[in-house]
Amino acid sequence: MTISTSPNPSFVLQKVNEVSFEDRPIPKLSSPKDVRIEIKQTGICGSDVHYYTHGAIGSFIVKAPMVLGHESAGIVAEVGSAVTSLKVGDRVALEPGIPCRYCDHCKAGSYNLCADMKFAATPPYDGTLCRFYVLPEDFCVKLPVNVSLEEGALVEPLSVGVHVTKLAKVTPGSSVIVFGAGPVGLLCCAVAKAFGATTITAVDLVQARLDLAKEVAATHSYVPVKGDSAAESAAKIVKMLGGKAPQFAIEASGAGASVNTAIQVLAQGGSYVQAGMGAPEISFPITEFTVKELTARGSFRYGPGDYQLAVELVASGKVDVKKLITHRVKFDEAEEAFKLVMKGQGVKILIEGPAPAA
Ligand SMILES: [Zn+2]
Ligand SMILES: [Zn+2]
């Protein structure tokens, strides 16, 4: 196939470490409330890369060819007969997971916990690295005129950061520590600042990422010293913060050492949220956790209002997601772009297009 003339070119993971471009049929609206979107910008996420290189994340296993990508923005190309909030030509950020809307979690408003979630590029569901993608209108968030399609693609990881930071219940004037300065960690720093946190500490092994964290929102940064125990790292961080332990910890790396340092570093009564995924099991400092009476919870994707707030944070200038964009490539170069991410290069790589069919 030729990408430029294909009606719906799609970037497909065939099996572990094997991708190709396929000409997929143009998807049809499945309900009068659906819209068809022409994809314009897509960010590459760690999860896309993980499926590419491992073929699975936990119990989600790639068993059939799957279109990659879930961080997208585009332009509405067709609207169903019952669509009221969007029209052809509108620019939208795509919230790429459709819950069943009927189960107890959906009815309680925690639709991200829906067991029947159909999430883009999570097997067996196809992702958004294609020309056309169909979503219900209420999972498309219209972009204000001052928000670009590039920024629109970054609304997905920003929504993850919004969800995490909401769950942590970060308060104005507080001190927040974020472990892991990848895209989600960086965006958690930015959201924490937008929520009024005044001390934001980023922790990462890579100095360049910490430099970016400071550019984005962090007031302090820390590189763990090789050989230090979690308690030693925590003591050094608290010293750096003038003796004041943070009240909120967000773990966005998934590394066991970070989890341990977070529990060690938190103030009494502090709040801990796990956002990163790493080794499935780790050792955990249960005594420290108990005697400080910490609150801990997990965070998964995003829920009601998170996408809308993310767009609002970008539109109001409170969060500058553009700072995270390190590479821009064309749709034809998607494979090369994934290889860059695998080599650990860049922070957020955006894939433009595919261009309209010739
Ligand atoms: Zn993602
Ligand atoms: Zn449900």
C-alpha cells in the first residue's frame, strides 16, 4: 500500500517487534452519538512501546495485529445524526477509552475502573495511529482556539497527571514530591503547581529530565546517590527541603527504590499515590507506612472531568505541555519514532498525520 493514497493508513503492531503500515477500512459510526475524527497528532506513550517490545502489559496480551497509539488530537470529519456538541471541522482531543456505561463502576462515576472498557491500543482494541477513528461525542473534548492540535495530543498524558494529582488531594501551599520525571511525572509536577503546591521536588536518575522538571514546575530536584538506602535518600531530601518533609508523594517511575524512598520521605499523615508501573512486586516499608499513618492509593488512567480540566489547564496557560515535545515526525516515520523512544531518547515524540489522502 501507499500511505498517501490509502483511505485509512494504519500503523499496526503485527507481533512483538514487528510493525507495518496497513490499509484498514474507514471505520463506520456505530451509534448516532458517534463522530469520526481525522487524526492529526499522536504522541507515543510508554505503553505503546511496551506492547511493541513485549507484546503484553500484565493480563493485556497482544494476540492479533493491533493499531498502536492512544494520545491523539484531530479534526471532526463526520457526525452522527444525534450529535449535538460537535460539528464537522471542530478540533478535538480524543479520550481514547470507552466504558460500558452500565456497570456499578460506570454508574458510580469511576468509569476508568470499568471491566468492559474498550481502550485504544490495549488488546484487543485498535489504537489511534491511523487516519480515521470513531468515538462517541462525549469522549471528544473540543479544543479552544488557543490550544493547538499538538497540545491536544498531550491532553491524554496530562489527564493522567490531573487524575493522579486529584487523587493525592494536593492542597494550596503544600509540598509535593514526584518520583520519576518522564512525561507523566513531569505533568504531575505541572498539575501540582497549578493546584497551588508551592514546594515541588522532582526525583530522577537522569539530570536532564530534572532540568526539564525545573523548567516545567519543580522548585527542587534530587538525583539519588548510588548505594544510598531509601532512608538515607529520604534524609538527604528532607535536609535539602530545609527539614520539612513533603505531605504528598506521587510515584511515577514504578521503581521499588522510589516507592521505598517515598514512604520514608513523607511527613506524618502524608498521602501517597502510585501512578508508575514497574516490577509487579516490590518490598515495602510497612512499619514506616503504619507509624506515620500514611494514606496510599493507586491511580489508573483518568475519569470524569479529567480531560476537561486538562484542556482548561492548557488553555489558561497554567500548564505548558509544549515543553515536553522533543521530536516531531511524519506518520510515514512512525517506526523510526518508536525506535527513538526505545533508545530512551526524547521526552514526548509526536507523530503528525497521516496527511489527507491524495
Ligand atoms: Zn499514554
Ligand atoms: Zn462499565
